[in-house]
Amino acid sequence: MRIVLVGPPGAGKGTQATRLAEKLRIPHISTGDLFRANISQQTELGKLAKSYMDAGNLVPDEVTIAMAKDRMEQPDAENGFLLDGFPRNVSQAEALDEVLETEDVKLDAVLDLEAPEEEVVKRIAGRRVCRKDSSHVFHVTNSSPKKEGVCDVCGGELYQRDDDSEETVRKRLEVYHTQTEPIIDYYKTQGLVVTINAMGPVDEVTGRALEALKRESAEK
Ligand code: AMP
């Protein structure tokens, strides 16, 4: 399956993407995680990306598209992938269409995670991520780790992402509305959008997502 996950920052894309990719046995490709890996390895790409990310802006298309394309061309993504955080604007969606056309394959669905604005701001403000593995995500009140500042899964240090400050979150939400939301209409014209409510317990949301994807592929 080839799936794109969309939704505002804080809707739970990363959490759901990790679980869905495991269930569907496809690689989880997160452009945010790829940028963060470049930042921790202090690559040139990481240095460039950090300045945009810290301000809550999108990293320029040219480097983002090249990075995403390179990842999608790895052998493990040959039979499918789950894209999380890419595409994030219409130009990136068009670039993705070109990649798919070259490979003579199509997207199966665009899963849109819906969550109210006040809720996503609260979720992000309390979010703590593991330094060793960014798929280990906690929340200071909703799903707090057993020991403050320490990852329950692997013992890694928990930290607040630089771009999770309230000011940057507001900027990221604005960027989401102006630049990313238009891709939902873009994909609606292709009949690919499946919207689910992203509120509630993590397992329930995963269940809803799997059901919606099953329905969508049965209709095809
Ligand atoms: P995320 O982890 O998906 O919330 O992404 C964190 C940040 O990485 C975003 O706020 C952007 O600055 C940058 N980023 C991630 N994916 C993209 C993308 N597809 N295009 C441009 N910037 C991106």
C-alpha cells in the first residue's frame, strides 16, 4: 500500500504512522524525522533545515523533495510506504505524483487526521520525545513516563522539540492552514481522501484508521 498521512501538527501523525506502518508492513517515511536525523548528525542539510524548522516554516521544496525521493527509492519502499509529513504543499504533491508516475504506481489513500485546534496546541505543548528514538513519544499529563524525563521504552532522555514552543506551534498551524490544507482538495479531486477523527485513545484512533483504509481499498 502507498499511503499519505495528513493532519495538523499535534494530530498524532507520528504516533499513528509508526503503528500503521507496523500493521501494514510498510516503511514509515517521515520527512520531519529525516530532517531531525540530519540535524543530530550535523550535516549541511541538517544545518539548513534547522533554521526553517525552528521558525516553524517549511524547509524549501528543492531539498525536501530530493530527500523524500531518495528515501522512497530505497529497496524497502518498493512495494509500499506510509508518508508522514510529506507532501506538505501542492508543489510537493505534484512532485510526488511525478515520482509515482515514473514508477508506474499509484497512491491507495490519503488519510486525513482531524483534530480541533485547541487540542493540538495542548498536545504539542506537553509533548516530550525520546532522544534515542523519536517514535517514543510521551505527554507530561496525558501519557506521562514512569520517571520524569526518562523514556519508558528504552531509557533515553526525553526532551521538548525546539519547534514545540507555543509561539512556533502557532506559526506551524498557520503554515498548515495556508500551505498544507490545500493538498487535501488536491487529493479529493483524485478521490483519495479518507478523513478520520484523531481524538481519543491512541489504540482507538489506530483502529479507526485501519477500518477506514480497509473500506477505502474494498471500494476500489
Ligand atoms: P514534523 O516532524 O512532520 O512535525 O516536521 C517538523 C518540521 O520539519 C516542520 O515544521 C518543517 O519545518 C519540517 N518539515 C517536515 N516535513 C516537511 C516537508 N514535507 N516540507 C517542508 N518542511 C518539512
